[in-house]
Amino acid sequence: MRGIPFVRPANLLRSSIFRLTLVYLVFFSLAAAVLAGAVFWITANVVSRQIDSTIDAEIRGLAEQFSQRGTPGLITAIQRRAVAAERTRGLYLVTDAAGRRLAGNLSRWPDEPADEAGWLTFRLEFPEAENGGVNFGRARTFELPGGFRLLVGHDVRERDRVAGLIREILAWSLLAILGISLLGGLLMSRVLLGRIEAINRTSREIMAGNLSRRVPLSRRDDEFDQLAGNLNAMLDQIERLLEGMRQVSDNIAHDLRSPLARLRGGLELALMEDPKSEGYRDAIAKAIAEADSILKTFAALLSIAQAEAGTPRERFTGVDLKGLVEDVVELYAPLTEDLGMDLAVGPLEDIRLTGDRDMLFQALVNLLDNAIKFSGKGGRIDIAARRRGQTAVLSVGDRGPGIPEDKREEVLKRFVRLERSRSTAGSGLGLSLVQAVARLHDGRLILSDHAPGLCAALELPLAQGTPPGR
């Protein structure tokens, strides 16, 4: 398991991940504060309702005493309850019409006014307590016959104590949540930045020229590993392309050096010849032939580049493959006849697809060129156009030496020729162009045995729902 890469504190504090963590922390803290406020409010209301319920129960008991025994019985009941008030937290007071205290554990009638329902909240002072003491009581008041007044209430000291305890717990809980969240955010930011820094470090090493470096992977197979895997696959492809470019450059230098040297040598010989002599004309003709060979190589490279770039897709039209094959056969018939070759055509099915006719024509010409070159005089070449499901297959088979199975992928690369001496005419671009044309049409080039020889099949997808003969 890899450790967490080191991240400088300055980089951590400046990072977007850390800022997002702080934003998340702010919202999380607000949510926690709202939740704490809701808990406090609900708890305080529950305690308050319990106090009100206790007061209502006291009132019902005293009302029963008053209805059975009148004012004297009420006063006796209050005196009894006042004795136990220290334990029950009850508040009681009965006054006469003049406001004099008759019974209860309050010294005087509160100054605070009662609300419409008869409820009031008032201050309770305890002079005997050290440095004095203040509390609050909650009570209901009643007017009795004869000018008597009754107050029944409860000390809310317990409610305030519970509320204070809840406030303290919530405050410490919020501080703990903030601390843990901040610590978790820092740790998460450090981990994420560490993995991003690993990608950046690898990128810097690659930019410095070390193309073999790859982004390290963990064992978690998470989004970062998927990103790293894609980047590594991209780097592998880039390395292959660069290697291919180097190989192409080497092959271009190798393949063009000889014709350019021959072209220069022919022109030098032409300079030494009499302009009216036969040797002069031969030298010029050879120079033109060498120039044509060079131009043909560059034209093939340009065609491959156009096909791989996909730009010819704008020129896609309906293509009659049967007519295309017939045109190619007609073009090569004189050549194969001169070489004594048997050009066997068929079967040719009526197939139409959407594509670039010129590119397909060039691809088929390249396949036929290869077949003629490797079949030799008196050989046989088979060319056909068949439909296989929703795929059109253009195939060219020869009776030549063929290509070993382990070399068939290699020969599709540019300038690759199995004949290392390169004595045979050709640039090694023919099959590369055919493959580029196949990819342009979302198809593929398949090389297989022709028993004996090689069969090159160009498989091209048809539009869905294309009927036979269309």
C-alpha cells in the first residue's frame, strides 16, 4: 500500500479542494447549529409543558378542596402544600380583598401582570442566598368569591437548569463537530492533493523527456485510478505514435535517400551528355521516373493522412461496389494479360454503401498492385465483392508467398516491408493506406491464408436495414 504523498502546507491552504472543504464545513456547521437550536427549543418546550401540566394538576386538586370545604379548606390545603414546597418546587399564595397574605410560601403578590389566560412569569428573589439569588416562577391566578385571590405556580429553576445543561452540551458538541470536521477536511484534502500531485509530478517528468513514466495506481480502483489508467493508456498510445513517427522518419530517410541519390546522379550524367544524344534523353527519362517514384510516396503519405484525419467523410456518397470492382478490373486487364496472369472475377454481388469512392478505388488498386507484384508472371488473382450480413467484403487473393501470421499486424504499419533488403519496388505504404481507408469507413482490413498465397479482405459495414442488392 502506497503512503500518502507529501503536500506542502502552503499548497494545501491554497488548493481548491481545501477551499471547498471550508465551504462544506461552513454549511455543515450551519446545519449542526440549526439542529442544536431545534433540539434546545424542543427540550425547553417539553419541560415547560410538563411544568404547566403540573400546575394544572395542582389547580384541579385545590379547586376540589375549595368546592367541598370553601375558603377555609382551601387555605388549609395550601398551608399543607407550602410545607412540602421545598421538595415539589410548588408556589402558592392566597390573599384577602386587602391584599394581605393568608397562606402560601410567597411573601407578596407578584408585580408582573397575568396574560388573558391567567398565566404569568415573575421573578423570585432569595435574599438569604449568598450574594442574593434570583429565579423565576410560572403560575396561574384566580379571583375567588369575597375578593380573595389565588396564585398556584411552579419554580422553573429545574427548567433553567436543564436548559443550561443542554446549551453547554450543544456548545461543546458543536466545537467537537467543527474540530473533527476541520481535521477530516484537512486529511481528505491532503489525500486528494497527494494523488493529484502524483499525477502532476509524473506529467512534469514526462514533459522533461522521460516518456516511460506512468501515473502510479493504488489498489482502490476508484475514480483517480480510472483517471490514472486512462492517462497511462493515452501515454502508451502517444509513446507508440512517437515510436512510429521515429520509425517512419527512419524509413522515409532510407527509402528516399536511394531514389534521390539516383535522381541526382542521373542529372549529373545528363549534364555531361550532349543534349542531342540518346544518353542525354535516357538520363532525363530515368530522373523523371525517380521523381515520379518520390512523388508517389508522398502522395501515398498524404492519402493516408487524409484518411486517418477523417476529412474525406464530407465527400461520402452512394458507392456501387460491383461497378467499382469492374472499373478496377477493366483498368488492370491489359497489364495482367501482358503478364500472362489469370484475373478471376467473382462473385460480384450488387452492393451499395455510403463512402468515398475515390478512396475505396485507391484501396482496391493497392490490393491488386500487391497481388500482381507478389504473384509473378503466369499467376492467378481472385477478386470478389460479397455481402455477409450487414457487411460488404471486397477481397483480393493471390498465389504468392503470402505473409506469416505473426507478421500480418506489422505489415500494416507505414514503410514496413518484410524484405529487409528493399530490393523489390515499393514503399511499404500500400497496406497502410488500405487500412486507413477501412478505418475511415468504420471497417477493417483482414489478412488471411489463401492456400497458397495471401487473401486481403476489406470489410465495410452497411447501413442498418440495407436490403440485398442495394
